[in-house]
Amino acid sequence: MPKQLPLALLLLRLGVFIVFLFWTLDKLVQPDHAAKVFGAFYGLDGLGETAFYLIGAAQLVLILAFVAGVFKTWTYGAILVFHGVSTLSAFGKYLQPFDNLLFFAAWPMLAACAALFLLREYDTLTLYRQRAPATA
């Protein structure tokens, strides 16, 4: 295993965490904004503040486990699925690319999420101490 791989994966994990942290805080600090996002992109209108506090709290637990590098198959997988759904839900924005350039930032982040999931066994700079897999 290249000696820089664990550091590279840690940096990817921290970058993805930062984005998810602010999406999570949006649900907890500005539930009205989160409600607009859920209505516009997921077709989930009418969710109340309490729903966003609960979603935000659950998401906070998930992203803290993710950034700590615990339960990697589940946490990295959930992050990949959630970000995949988020990326695809904005499909209409990609049809008018020059009006929605910031939406394209979702694609490299999705690639980072996929890389973390696929290389999770090599992501060893975590709070959970484990041995790196043997290389073939």
C-alpha cells in the first residue's frame, strides 16, 4: 500500500464531512430553508420543523461516525447513497449548465464518496484502530 494512501483518504473524508456538516447544520439552524430544498429537489413538501430537527440529528450522528471512520461499510455507504440521490435529484440543473455551475461541484464530491467507499479498507487513519489489508 502506498504510504500516502491513508492520508489521502483522510483528506477526502474530511472534505466530504465539511460539506455534509453544513448541509446538516442547515436542517438544524434553518429548517425553513431545508424545507424549501426538500420540496424543490425531492418533492417532499409539507415537512414541519420537527421533521428537519430529527433528520438533522440523525444526519449529525451519521456524519460524526463517518468522519471518525467507524462502521465504514455502513457510514461510507450511506454517505455515498445520500450524496448520489442528492446529485441525481438536481438533474434538471445540469440541463442548463451555465445558469447552474455550482451544481457541477456535486460530481467530483460524488466521485470522492465512491472512492472512499471502494477504498474503505485502506482508510486506516480513523478513531477505530485496524490493520491495513495485506497487498497482493
